[in-house]
Amino acid sequence: MVPPIPVRENDGAAVEPSTSAGASEIRKFLQSRGNSALADQTFKGLMMLCAFCIFVVVALIVVELILQSQPTLQKFGLPFFFKYNVDPVTKMPLFWDPVNGTFYALPFLYGTLVTSLIALAIAVPLSLGVAIFLTEMCPKFLRGPLAFLTELLAAIPSVVYGLWAVFVLVPLLREHVNPVFMSVFNAPWLVKAFGWTHLFGDDGLFGGVNLGLGMFAAGVVLAIMILPIIASLTREVMTAVPHSQREAALALGATRWETIRIAVLRNARIGIVGSIILGLGRALGETMAVAMVIGNTPQIQMSLLSTGNSMASVIANEFSEATSDLHRSALIEIGLALFLVTIIVNGLARLLVWAVTRGAPARVN
Amino acid sequence: MGVGIEVTNLNAWYGTNHTLQDINLPVPANHATALIGPSGCGKSTFVRCLNRMHETNPVARVTGSVRIGDQDIYADASPVEVRRRVGMVFQRPNPFPTMSIYDNVCSGLKLNGFRNRKMLDEVVERSLRQSALWDEVKDDLKKKSGASLSGGQQQRMCIARALAVDPEVLLMDEPASALDPVSTSKIEDLIFELKSQYTIVIVTHNMQQAARVAEKTGFFLNGRLVEFDSTHKIFTNPSDKRTEDYITGRFG
């Protein structure tokens, strides 16, 4: 037996008729518009053309780099990136000697990767802290100014960072920061216990001469330069996490930190990794500030206090003085390699994101 | 005035999922037709096939024919043309948040290049009156954003937005399910009044709502149309056992 659901019969009372002059005219107007298929196709074509331009530009750059680096590619081949000669006098490895025609690029690869890693190690925790503070606990009156200042840091030209680093940061590191690290890393008991790792003592991470200039200084400058990028992008993705997610965690009795961890960071993790990759990209390619503080010596030393050189800064420093074809071509090949390193690092980071989120439930928002 | 819809052998897929199977259904002109059924039975997919919105999903596919008036919308028209004639109101109000109420309502006309100021004013007023929102918003039409209204007001504004292009058919996909009872009853009154001028197809979970607003009701189950008849018959003396089970609350 079906329970009676009252069915409302149409009482037939006419509502105001819509067939006023306006109504039919609108229909006529809309029908006269045609199907717009041509416009849609044109739009699609134009957008495709724009996207295609990117492929063309990238392809042209790669082709040109490969063509221009032919002399060194043919002379040295792949060993360009890992071989070295031995200096007959000092018995030290000799990587790069334009005068005598020795061109091996390993120190530049090393310098670029090490300075970028130092930068990430310093900048990632700092910028996550900045972003968490700004989105989750900052009093309202501070939020605007702080966020603005963070983004302002990104707008400072890199040569200005370099100048500041040369005159302020390098002396500061030399006088106050490096001695602390040196006394920790060179403590006798550490050297005795872990000397075999080559991380401590005279041949360790903070051994050797304290010049102030060097890889560590370059890494610190890079960290300051990429901090605003990572912080502001991370802030953006964390702000995009819906408030209901935070409420869901709070309602389970989560503390502030637990809420941030399970409701905010977890939801924003893909965006956070993305912002770190962008920061890393900037660190890998940064030229001027690094060139001003890294010391520009083509050598590989365990010590972070030692001078070194990076791929971008060697190109900037030497291309105007590259008189021989081989020197010029070696610099261009380093440029090609820098390009490839950036692509590989990006690829690895994407792989990491994919591996971490594989099988995980979809992201909110 | 509205026009009738003739659906013949309509099949729809999402990926490999056959969500609609051999649907044949005549929707009468200038009446409200309600579609009921449990979640996931295909009723939303069905209305989305009536304005070719289903195919905007890249894995979706449709076969069969849908004639609106004398036009087969899958053979004789582009999706853009179809959607100019067939208005749609969604489950959650979706006002354009950066536009004023006025701009929201006339957005369909403006994007088609309709520039006659005086007529736009008339259309906005007429549409808002039809959707029973005029008296509540007439003083800040151009001042307030469409998103600043309450949920029920937003939904009525979305109905006005759909009506402003003077469609021949109005599709409503659970238009009141996100609203409170007062707003719901306003929307229902609205549908009841609008159906003399437009062909209305309304998807609903609420059987009382179907009974209150529609002359015809279709019952969907697992991608098939189980029964289609006058609302009175469906709710008092259904021919199919499954329909009876559903409306008496034995499942679904």
C-alpha cells in the first residue's frame, strides 16, 4: 500500500505571460548568432600556436647549444664531466686551465650542486616556518606587512644580494659564524670518533682556511634568495586548504601543531614540493651573487669553507675573455650541462612527488 | 513558450561505466517533469545529456538521439547553440563571484554581444521578478556581488540568470538540495509558476518535491528508466514493483 503523497494539481492559473516583446527578441537575437564554430576553432588554433612557441624556443636553444659546443664535445667527449689532469708540479688535480687548453667541468658541477644543497638545507625549514606562521598563527595586523616583506625579498636584484654578501655577509661569516662551525666540527673527540667519514677535522666539512668567501657563503646567499620564493608559494598553497579541513582536525581534539600537520601540510604537500623545486631551480641557475662570493677557483675540496666555482658563474666570469674556440665551446658545453642538470633535477623531484602520492587519496581543493 | 523533448535510445558512458542504458522518454512541452531515483542511478547524467554538458567530461560518451523541438541536438547543432536554448541550474548555486547581481543575471546575454542597455535593464528586472528575487535585491543590483547573497538567494539568482536568455527548456539538477526549507519552498513555488512558460526537467531526491511541482515523473534505477508516467499515477498506483518499493522507502 502506497502512503498518499499529496500531488499538487496545477490550478491552471496563468502567470504573467513571458511572450512580451523582449522575450522573443532575445531568442531571435541568440539564434542569429550562428554556431560560433569558426571562432572557437580560431581560438583553439591561436592558443595551440602560443603553446607551440615554447617547444620551438626550447628546441632552438638546445640545438644551438649542441652545435656551438661541438669543438669540446669532439675533443673531450663525455670525460669532459669527470676527468682531470694532474699538475706536474703540485701533484694536485688540474681541471681547468684555459691557458694550456685543459677543460674539464667537474668542479663547476660540484660547486653548483653543493651550493644549491646548502641553500635548500637552510631555506626549506626557514620558509616552511615563515609560511606556517603567516597562515596559521600570525596576528592579523602583522600578516599583511610580513607577507609583503617576504615577497619584497624576491624582488631585490641578485647583484645587490652579491654586493651585500661581499661587504656584510662574508665578514660576518668569517668573524662569527664559521668559527662556531669550525669549533664544533673540529672538536677532537668528534675527529677521533668519526674522522674516517671525512666530515670532521682538517679535511672535513669545516676544515682548512677560513676565508669567509667560498661555497658556504654562496650557499647562504642562495638560501636568502630562494627563501621568499619557497615561503610565498608555500603560503599560497596552505591558504588554499579549505577551512573545513582544519575544523575536521580540531574537532578530533588535535592540537595546533597536529592540525597543521594532518590538515594543512598533508593537503598542501604537492604544492610545497613544487615551490621547493622552483626555489631549487633558481638556486641552480643563480649567477651573479654566487660569482661574487664563491671565490672562482676551479677546484674540488671537501671543506665548505674552501673557494670553488659554479656552472653559471664560470660562464659569466669567463665568456668575455674566452679567446680560443675551445674555451668558448667549453663554456657553452657547461651551459648545455646546466640546462640538462636543471631538467634532471626537476624530473627527479617530479618522480619523488609521484612516488610519495601514488595510491594516496586525491588532494582536496 | 517551451518546446517538447523526445529522447530516443539514449546511451551514455563515463569511461567504461555504462551509466545510461537505452533511455526512451518524451518530455512534454510547458510542463514540469521530475526525475527520481537513488544516488548514482543516472538521473543527473540524463539531464546533462539534454544540453550536451555530459560530453564536457573527456571520458564521457553519448549515443542515441535527443530532439528538442524540431532539432536533433546531437546531429543538427553545436553544443554552444544547444546551450543557448536550454538553460541549466545546478545543485550548488554557482554565481560568478566577481560580478554584481545585475551582471550575473545578464551575463548570458552580454557574452553573446547583447548591448541594448534599456532592454538589458528590462530583462534583468523580468528575470529577477520571475525568480521571486526582485524585491530583495532591487536596491543593490549593481552594488552587491552575486556571492554576497544567501544560499537560497544565490540559487534564485542562478535561476534568473538561466531565464534571462529566455530558454525553451530549463534543466534543474537537484536545485534545492543545498538549501534550507524556506528557500526550498520558494524554489518549488517558482518551478510551479514557471512551468506554464518553460519546459522544465527537474532532478530531485525529494519525492514530496516531485509530487509538489511536476505533472510527469520518471523513476530511474541502475542506469535504466523503470517507469515514466503522470506524477499522480507514480505516487498512488505505480505499475512497477521497484517503483513502489522505492517510493514507499523500502530501499534507496
